[in-house]
Amino acid sequence: MSSSVSILIVDDEPRNLDVLESILYSADYRLQRAGSANEALLALMNGDYAVLVLDINMPGMNGIELANLIKQRKRTQHIPILFLTAYYQDEQRVLEGYGVGAVDYLTKPVNPEILRSKVGVFVDLHRKTQALAAINVKLEQEILQRQQAEEALRRANNELEARVQQRTADLTRVNSALRESEARMQASEAHLRLVTDHASVFIAHLDKAYCYKFVNRAYAERYGLLREQILGAHMAEVLGKAAFETIRQRLDETLAGQRVDCEIQVPYAALGTRWIHVVFEPEHSTRGEVIGVVAVVSDITARKQAEQEVTRARDEALAASRAKDDFLAALSHELRTPLNPVLLLASDAAQNPNYAPEVRADFETILKNTTLEARLIDDLLDVTRITHGKLALERRPIDVHAVLGDALATIRSSLAEKNIDLNLGLDATDYTIIGDPVRLQQVFWNVLKNAVKFTDARGRIRVQTAPSTLGLRVSVRDSGIGMTGAELENIFKPFVQGDHAGGGRTKFGGLGLGLAITHTLVEMHGGRIKGESSGRGQGTTFVIDLPLATAAQLAAGSTSPMGESSRRAPPAPPAPPPARGSDKRGRVLVVDDHAPTLAILAQLLNRRRFDVISAGSLAQARSIANTEHFDLFISDIGLPDGNGCTLMAELRIKRPDLLGIALSGYGMEEDRERSRTAGFVEHLTKPVNVAALDSAISRVLGDQAGLAETRNLNGR
């Protein structure tokens, strides 16, 4: 009994093997190391082991797979396997381990006392098993001796008394050995119960009549019963009738020979409704018949509740996000609508040569501030598009110098107002990229606008292009107030602005969105942007690097680079020409429920030699369409009694050639798509300046001569 026994420890980490050896070191143990599944299999072929301490997570063949192989071999299937894992809470792994014959799990780092105790139990069991085997051998020998003695008795009656006495002595020894064997078996059962009672799952063994043959301590305590009260009882008596009927189908499937692994909600009589994960394994007799069920149950109610909370939180977050998007769209519409007549009137009057210069200057101021207000609204919508991944680029070859020139044109009046010196150094010789000219102009405008905003009067701004490692570099350097290190770290975050020397938003205004949008747009073009500053009062430099267009991209795209002015809407069929001798360009039906916008549109279109019919509602527009003929249809989308897209679709049923322009405060991509689907050729987002309106009308009607005449009329 005191002879040393072999223990096999398996782990792919030598340090872990060292630790295990130090914990289990004993003169009574022979510790055999294995650093992989293959080494372990080789050791098992060459030796007999009392217990196997096995790490689950190993490269190649993991512990679960190795255990499965061990249990398939008759020579090794009796060896107890003690799993070591750093993922004890992984219930799937736990069930897999028990399914391949694991007797217990220990989590890393291992408690030395627990490991020694558990290994000691199995070593003792091994020794006792060996002793029992030796006794069995001896018993067989004794039986053989008895047979020989009986034969000898038959051969020699004179030796009968001596043999009887010898046999009596032999039987006494055998009985003693049998009692010892029975005691060892009872001890073995006690050790097995010790293992199952300390498992973290609920374990039960049932016969074909659904009566309990075994439960571990956790199972009994779950229902507030003693183990003795459960053994022999029907399952419905312990769980409750409703709970039993809920799981009965799975039990019957197992008794039919299937292994069941599922999650199910069970209405227990004593526990209430709980979520459980069950594994039902069929028990087979030596003849292969199913004679019972082994059940391993885990309560997963807490996990299910957490999943439900996560789902509810996600749904609430999505609802809040949709509400926010709807609010921003509605807010944008409500802000754009009153700006529309202001921008139309100001943009027309600012260029009207019939007004005195000082009056045009006043209108120019209104135009500038209205445009700025519209830009702020667009920034809010762009942030929403970016958040939802709906900001798309219309890619084509772009002349970056041309786009940069368009952006500079938008800030020249601001430069003049502050008497800022602008220095251009367009030194790049290759400046064609693939991108969206409108969005790229937005990038340059945001950076240039910031440079003007934060540069004092009579300051300096230098704009330069040059080659870079990425392709093309555009830098904008100003002599303005500069930035601190903390401000530079946050300049591309939305709704964040620097301290600006204590001035804050009140001094410089803005929403803090322009640079955040710029950063995203540059990255969408495959580029990068960074801000640099030596500190407060030292000015700021923004550096934008963009990849140049490749020869293959240019061959696949347009043959000539394009700037902002080259962006075109899809071609539309030309409108019918006016009657001979008429000075009108055609009849226009204008629909808008905003009276100021309707009045201004009628006035501007009349000046452009259109015969205008106005309607303030869907019903009024339908009535006019039934009696009047018109060449062009300009309509708001959101009307008090309907939708402009609906009206356009109705009109095109009767007039498939009818040309239409949507004029709406909703400007998201899905709004534009709805307009296109309804039949509108153009979609203008309020507020609209008169130049954009003129261009849209010209594109729709194919009337470039009319556009030129209108521009000449207004001195443009």
C-alpha cells in the first residue's frame, strides 16, 4: 500500500509543469511530465497511472480531445482525469469535459491544498483498486487450489481431514479479504460522491420510470430536500408536475437513445420559472439497451436576464437614435424653410444691378449670414450621416487646384473684410485625385474658414500644395491665435472647441462640427489630416495629404479632371419650346405651403420670363393640374395635406414627360432617393440661393441660353 504510484501531468507550458511538480512532490508519487497531447499518449502507452492532471487549452490537440481518446482506449479508460483550466465559467467546456469522462475541474491558478487533496483521493483509490485486483487474483488462485484439493480429496481420502482444516483456514482468509474489498468499494463510492457533491452543476441519475437513482448534494439542496428523500422518488414529485411535463419530451428523446443538449425555461413548483441548460445522456446496459438517463443541469436564469437587459438596452438605444435622427431632420426642415425666401431674395438682390451698391452690400451681408446658417444645419445632418455610415462620395477625377480655387472664392470677401494677406503657393505638378469635388471643397472651405476666423485683422494665411509621401499635400498656415497641446488632441472630435484664449463659443461661434466632418471626409478620400501649432499666439497649420489618381483609375473614370463647377445632374429631356412670337420661357406650377417662399419664387420666376401658377397645398395643386397646362413643376415635399412626391408620381401618370424640381427642407440621401423615384429630375435642399435655382431650371429644361440670359439680366 505504501509503494509509489505514477501520476501524469500534462501542460504545454513548462512553467506550469514545474509548479504542478512542486505542489504534488511526494516520495510516494512518481511524477511523469508531458508537454503535449502526443507526449501524454506515448506516456500512457508505456506506463500505468493513478490519475491524469490535464490542462484543457493546449495547441494542436486540446485537453478535451485528448481525454476523449484516452476514454476510448480500454487500457486507459479507467484513469481519472482532473482538468485544469483558466476558463471555469465556460459552461460548454465544463459539459464537454464531463461528457468525455472528467472527474473534476480546477481553475488556474491552482489552490495547492485542493489539488493535493483531490490527487490524494484518486491515488488512494488507485492503490485500493490495485489491492483489490491482487486479492481477486489471489482468490482465483485459492479457487484453483480448492479444485486441486477436491481432486486430491477424491484421490486420497486419508488426507481429507488435513485438507478440510486447510480449506477452513483458506476460507477464513478469503472472507476477510472480501470484507476488506467491500469496505474499499464503499470508500470508493464515498470518494465519488465527494467529487460530484463539489461540482458546480446539478447532477442526477434516473431510471426508465423517471425515478431517481442518484443526485449530488447541490441537486438536493436546490429543492430543499435531503438526498435520501429524493432517491427512489418520481421526478414530478421533486420538480412539480408542470416542470416535469415541460422537460418530459427531452427525457423521452434521451430514453430513445438521443443525447439532448438544450436551454429551456421551466416552471418549477418550488423555485418559480427558471432558465436552465440541460445535458441528458442516455445510460446503456452491457447489452446496449437504454436503462436510464444521466442529467447535468445548470441554472442560467441570471445570464438570460442579462441578455434580455442587453437586448432591451440596445432597443432603447436604437429607438433613441432614431428619435434623435428624426428630430434633427425635422429641426433641419423647420430651420431651412424660413431661411429659404431670405436666401433666395438676398442672393438675387445682391447681384441685381438695379440696386445701389450700398443696398447690394446689405443684401450681401444677409446672404453671407444666411449661407453660414445653412452650413451649420448641413453640418448637423452630415454628422448624422457619418454616424450611420450613410455619407457617400460621388468619385471622379478631380483637379485639386480647381477645387481649392472654388473654396478660396467663397472666403475672399471675409479676407477683404479683415484685410488678411493671402499667399498662394501651388507648387505641386501633379494634383489630380479620385474623389468627390463637392465634399473636397467642403474640406478646404472648413479649413480656410477656420484660418480666417482665428486670424486677426491684417494677418497672414498661406495656402500651399506640394508632393508628399502619400501623393499630394495641401497645407493651410495662418498667423492666428494658435492652439495648445490639449486643443490639438481634440480638434477633430465633434462638438468640441478649444478655449481660444478664454473667448469660448461666444467670441468665435460655431458648433464644433466642421473639423470633425473634415477629418471623416479626408479619410473617406484615403487621405489624412493633422493640425500643428507651436502654442498660443503662434498660428496654426493644417496639413492634408491625399493619394493621387493612378493611371488605371484615370482610364476607368472621366478623361478630364473636374472641379466643383463640373458636377452635373443627370440629363433631362428638353422642354417644349414656347409658341412662336411669345416672350415667355414656359409655364411653371409652383407648390409650397410656406407663403413667403411661394411669393418669392413666383416673383423670381416671373422676372425670368416664366408664367407662374402658385399653389399652397396638395389639393389646390391637383385642382390646377386638372385644368391647366404647365411645362415645369417645382414643389415642396412636405405639404400640410400630403406629399410632393406623391403628387409628382400622380402627375407623371398623365404626363410622363413632365419635368420636376423638388424643393425641400429634407436633404438626406434617402430624401433625394424618394424624389428621384417619384420622378423629380432635381432635388434642391432649402435654403436655396437663386444661382442654384437658375442652374437647376436650366439643366432640367436644357435651356443654357435662358440661363445665360438670366445671368446677364442680373449682371452676373
